[in-house]
Amino acid sequence: MTTCSTHVLDAAAGRPAVGVDVSLLGPDGTVLETGRTDDDGRLRWTTALHTGTYALRFATGAWFAAAGVPTVHAAVHLEVLVDGDQEHYHLALLLSPFAYTAYRGS
């Protein structure tokens, strides 16, 4: 079984991005789970992943709007090739109002 988690960091403020809504989408584009980042900017999914292309959709526009921060991102959509033989995928997002970087962490 392959599992997935995410961590969102507010790179501009230098702290975790608390309260970002995130959706996990399956290979066919259906929403498998939704959640919100915790006080450390983390979210762990309970859905078991299999080999295929999955996506995480981060509702960054709404998150920045709630903080009164102008941004160019309506959302960040991250597509990931999952190898079902891997135990875990930890996908991190470093976020600022006008740029972002994503990477696979440990």
C-alpha cells in the first residue's frame, strides 16, 4: 500500500501554511479526499494509492484572500506519478504570493 502526505510552507512569512484546503484527486480526476493543513502545515491522506497519476489541488487563492494577501495563484495543481510499489510519497509545497516550488520530501 502506498500512502501520501503533504506539507505546505509559507515561504514569504517563514512559517507553516495553516488552514490550506487541499484535495487529493485520483487517476480519473475524481476527488478521493479533501482536507486542511494543520497547525504545522501538514496533511496526511488515508486513501491507499496504486500505480498511476494522482493530483493534489491546493486552494491557495482562497487561503491568501482570507489573509488579505494579493496573489496570482487561484490554485496550485500538482500532478504526481505514483509507483504503487513505493511505501510513501511526501509532497511539499513552498508557497509565496507570486511563486511556488514543489518537491518530494522524505
